[in-house]
Amino acid sequence: MKKRYQRGIRVALVLAGVGIAVALLLRAFDENILYFYTPVQVVAGEAPDGRRFRLGGLVTLGSIEREPGSLKVSFLVTDNQETLPVEYEGVLPDLFRDGQGVIAHGTMNDNGIFVADEVLAKHDEDYMPPEVAEALEKAHGDEES
Amino acid sequence: MWKLFHQFGSPPHFYRLAGYLIPWFGAAALILILVATYGGLVLAPADYQQGDGFRIIYVHVPSASMSLFAYTLMATAAGIGLIWRIKLAHAVAAAAAPIGASFTFLALATGSIWGKPMWGTWWAWDARLTSELILLFLFLGYMSLRAANDDTGKADRASGLLAVVGVVNVPIIHYSVEWWNSLHQGATIMKLGKPAITGDMLWPLLMMIAGFGCYFATVLMIRTRSQVLQRERNTHWLKEL
């Protein structure tokens, strides 16, 4: 019975030690685990200077401009406080549209434009049929007006 | 109470009980998965954003939740085996590892297939994706550590400790989408309030998770029985069988 108790304590101690070590490690690497920077963080100069980083935010409504005859597209990314212009050339994900959350990977150029070579779309955890989404939007609009 | 504990830990008793339960769990898994497949692919409406593409959720979420469940069960069994020196518990842990690894692989693969059209990428070094990949390596590490040791008792103890230590990854996977900015969206089923998912989309998903759970239980019992046969090959009760 005593041996069993000792073994239990030993296993618990090892587990606690590893748990604390991992928690400290994750705290130390907190910034590297952050997947993207928001426009506010970029404007505040928190994003790495002259290096590639990811910019995340919402596509400003009506800001998408496509250049006819090419894959070039430009749009604005906002977090409802700061807004940054983004340029990209390539295929966009299906979910890319006005108001959608996007994550662009690239660099800031000298003109203050974020030149992306990869654009990913982020979606939320809500799933519903289109009719429900419409009804919700309507209810939300009524509430505001 | 202790008597029950010891009786459950006795291999002949488990062998008989599992033999009786396997067909029931197998049948339940089959029925649940078939009904949930019909519910998910035919009855559930298309999503307002992702259209019919969201239906891969009915494979992705059950495999991902089973991968976490399988790991927690394996670590618990290994812990019981280490502390109480119950061989049957180590047999359960050893039997669970390959099934858990398969669920993890399935979750990563379906996530990748889902990510390409919706997010625009097969893979991203995002907190959720990376921690789930580490889970796969933990399963594989546990299995290779077992395979590297010919002595069953030593293999049980070494791999059991790895399984127990690796359990710290389970809460990290679950909370990764809350702790860090990530590409992966937050939890749907566990979310409180707000319409995270409508009822006609939710019930096939929950039923599919239950079906995957029954399937996991079925395969786990079959595999544990074969582990028991191998470990107890020289014992009296087996010769009588």
C-alpha cells in the first residue's frame, strides 16, 4: 500500500514538473505563437520592421479593386480602429469577400502599402443555413435603427 | 469497491466481458454513423458562408474529438498501470495508441482538405494545427518506445511515463484557439449563447461523435483482447479456453 502511494506521488510530481516547464516555455514564446498582427499593432510599430509578417483583420466593405485581365487585387484591411492598404497578386480563397476576416503574409513597402504574397481567409465558429443568417442580419439591423 | 476494482483488472474477467460487449458496441457504431451520415449529407442545410463544403465537419470534428479522448484514455490507463501495477491497464493503453494515432491523422488530413478551399492553404503553423501535430508524434513516440523494448514490463513502464507526461498537450490543443490569435476558429459545440450552430446541423454532428465513440470502444476492446491473449499466453485460464 505504501509503495503504491509513493509511485502515485512520483508520477504526480513528474507530471506537475513537465506541466510547469511547458507553461513557462509557452509564456516565453508567446509572441512567436501569435499567428498575425492587427493593423493597430502595425501602426503602433509592434510588427517586425523590414521583415515578413502576417497582417490580420477584416476586409473593409467595398474596398476590393481588381485589375481587369490579371490576378492583381487591392483592398483595405481594418480592425475597426486602424486601416491598412494591401496589394496581392494570385488566387484568393473561396471565402474572400467584403467584411471577411483575412490573414495576409508579406512585407510593408516604403509607401505604406502591405504587399502580400499569400492571403488566407479566416472564418468564425458559427454554422447556419443562409435563411437564418439573413434573419439574424435583419434583426440586428432593426435593433440598431 | 476494491473488490470490483480488482475484478475488473483481472484479465479472464475482462476477456469474457469484452467478448460479450463487442457486438453491441459495433452495432451501435454502425447504426449511429449511418444515420448521422444521412443527416449530415442530406438532411442538414448548406452553410451560409461555406455552402456544401462545410459538411466535412461531420468527419473532421468527430475524429479530432476522438483523438483527444483516445489520448486522455490512454494516459489515464497508463497512469493506473504505473501506480497500481495493473497489467490490464497497460494492455488498454497499448491497444488505444494506434487507434488514437489514426484518429489524429484523420483529423489532420480532413482539416487540410477543408483548409485548402476555405482558408486558402493546406497547412499553417498555427497553434491549433501545430499542437494537434504534436499529438500525432506523441502517439507515434509511445508506439515506437513500446516496439523498441522486447521486455513487456519495461516497455509498459517506459512508454507509460511518456503517455502520462504527454497529457499536458491535451488542454493546450483544446484552448489553443482561445489563448492565441490563430487561423483556426474557436470551439463551436462548447460555445455558450449566440447561434454557434443550428439544431438541424448539430444533431448529425453529435450523433456522429457518439458513433465514432462506439466505434472506438469496439476496436479498443478487440485490440485489448488480443493484447491480453499475447501477454497471458502461458497462463492456465487461457489453456482452458
